[in-house]
Amino acid sequence: MSDDKEESPHFDLAFRPAHGEAVPVAPRVQRITVNNPGPFTFHGTNSYIVGDRSVAVIDPGPQDEAHFRALMAALAGREVTHIAVSHTHRDHSPLARRLKAETGAVVIAEGPHRAARPLHAGEANPFAESADTDFVPDIALSHGDRVEGDGWALTALLTPGHTANHAAFALDGPEGILFSADHVMAWATTIVAPPDGAMADYMASLETLLAREDRIYLPGHGGPVTEPASFLRGLRTHRRMRERAVRERIRAGDRLIADMVKAIYRDTDPRLHGAAALSVLAHLEDLVGRGEVVTEGPPSLNGLYFPAPGL
């Protein structure tokens, strides 16, 4: 399929969170959604329980007492052997420490929180308070590492972009289930905000998943992605369209990210323009890295941007 014929993704906002309830979503899989709705979390963060008598918990969530009680009620009478963490934003990972202390389970993840690149001189990380910098896994995972339990097995797929340490987890079995966390969600595009995230990494991670044949994604927020291949192609097209729009604004004479945002996101709620600016910055970092756009010094929110000579 050519890029011209690919369409942007069709987002699905139909989702009943059932806060505090363990909802069966697939064979051997239950979902419990935290009651932490917001513009970046939709109806809340999804935690998943995988297995029957001996289980793994994927993304235990934030420090939330009601959610901890809901998890423990759902886990009653079962052994928790592993706690898998997709990435270290505070709506996904902090409860891992308490759950480990309660159950003795092993915590697995790509690694501690880190930015996709170092901070530039004078730069502040706008999402610094969202990072769980205290998180350290018991086992650090590499791409393709497999973890087995009683009747289940998970394979780690490193998918940086949203964060540098983001991982998805593929569940063995004929259902073709992938726990896609915040890399791919049915309800919205993923935030890619420097310095925590990187657009080049995100796009490469889309290609990583496109090379697979998973049949359903269970994400970190919202409901399932039921046609992953076409949805991934739509996400790729959407990002390429955004990149094209950034290049066009620069060719039209826009030099500041703020001016680009006003034009590209003119139909978007102005309250979200701050996040949009970070997304544009992520695209500009990628374009500067590829030599298509130039700026003085490292790309920044307040930098001036110009078309590269000859382009």
C-alpha cells in the first residue's frame, strides 16, 4: 500500500472503564482500570492480570489505594510471580513497589527511567514530574527476552518513542495478544515529547510492530485495538502528515514553533497547544537530524527554524 493511499487512524472512544472491577478481556487476561481519568490518561490507566492460578501483573499503576485494593481482591488466592512494567510514567509504575512487597513477585522492565537524550543547556523537562525516577526493575529486559509463568509466557518488545524505556509485551497463544501500553492506543495518538521521547525512535518502533502479525492490542489506556496492522499504518501516515505540515509551515515562513502550532493545530483546543508544541519539537528534532531543517544550536521550543539549503 502506498503512502498516498494510507489513511489516518480511526480512533475509538467507546470504552467502559469499570473502575475497580476485574474485567475479563481475553482468555487468561483480566483488566482493571484505575480511576485516574485525564487528558493524557483517557478514562484511566489499565492494569492487566495474565494467567490463572499463577499470574503476572502488567502495569500495576499509580500509588492509588482504591486501585491497590481492587488488584489485591482480584489476585486473592493466586500467586503473583512477575510484575511487568511497560515504562516509568507515574500512572503506570509506582504501585509496582507496593505490590512486590505484598506478593514477593519479580519486577521486570526495560530499565529505570531515562530521557531519550540529555537536557540541553538551560532546558527544563516539561514532564519531569511525570517520571517515576525511583523505579528500578529486578530484571532488565532486552528486546525479545521471554518470561514464562504457569501456563503463560510474555515476550518483551522494546518500543522506545513515548519514553526511552518503553516496552510492549506479547502474550504467547493463538489469540495474538500484544500489551501495547502507551505506544499504540485506540483512543488517541501517543504523546512524543522531548527530551523524554523521540520521534525517530517512535517511528522506528511502529515499524517494529508492523513487522509482526499480532491480532489484537490491549493498551495502557482505553479499549483494544482490534485491527493492529491497519491502525499502525494509519498512525504512521498521521505522523508523516504532521511532519509534512511542519516542513510546509517552515517553507511558508514560520520560524517559531508557536506559530507553527497556531496554524497546524488551529482546530485543536488551545489548552492542548503546549503538548502540541512538544510534538512539533519532536518532529523538528528528527528533521534537523536528517538535515532537512536547520536551526542554531540544538533544536529547542524557542529556536528559529529554516529550510535546509537546497530543499
